[in-house]
Amino acid sequence: MKIAQFENESNFQIFELINFQINYMNSKSSARQKIKFRIRKKISGVAAKPRLSVFRSNAEIYAQLIDDDNAVTIAAVSSKDKDILAQKVNKTEKSKLVGNAIARKATELGVTTVVFDRGGYIYHGRVKAVAEGAREGGLQF
């Protein structure tokens, strides 16, 4: 096996950068980013029919209504909100409460239909629970 010889420090830094980029492209988060961008090419929200975007972390879940034409967040809800945080239920049930809360805020703003953006996540578990909670709250996808 031949060990790479570098003439100066800058060549080594370029090699390290390329190596980092190759390793990053294979990671799980970059795969989700690719899926997310692929989805975002196909869907967008307008003021009359905003995009319901979901972000899921290990502990919390967030939902936003976004008007992509004006690049404005119309409403946002998370599992960190006081009324949701006060309830002692599992994460999937909290996700359903988040969906219900975003539907309540949307109907207060006069929005009845949305475009669902799963954010690169599989439509299963907590992401599905947000969608079901929003549907129960009166939103149409």
C-alpha cells in the first residue's frame, strides 16, 4: 500500500476536505437532506394553501405553516408549548397533539387546506401522528 506524499500543507488540507466531503455524503443526515430537497422541488405552499412542514428531533417535534411565495412562517407549534408539555403522554401522542394544535391555529387564520411536507422523514410514527392530528383538527391535505 502506497502512502500519499504531500508537497506542502495546503495539499494535505485539500485532501482532508475531499475526504470529509466523501464521508459526509454517505451519512444518514445527508441522505435525508437529498430526500428533503427532492420533495421540496415538487411541493410549495402559498398563502391560500400553505405548506405544513414537520421537523422531528429525538425528543421533540415541530410543525410550521409556511407561505413559500412570501417566505413567511404563518404559524408554528412544537411539543415544547406549555399546553402540550403539561400533558404526560408518550412522544407519538404528543405529536398528535401538535397536529391538532397546528390545525386549531390554521382555522383561526382561516386556512382549511394545506400541503403536507414530511421533511424527508418516512410517513410513519410521529410524522404520521402529526398528519392524523391535523386532519382530526379539520385540515385537509
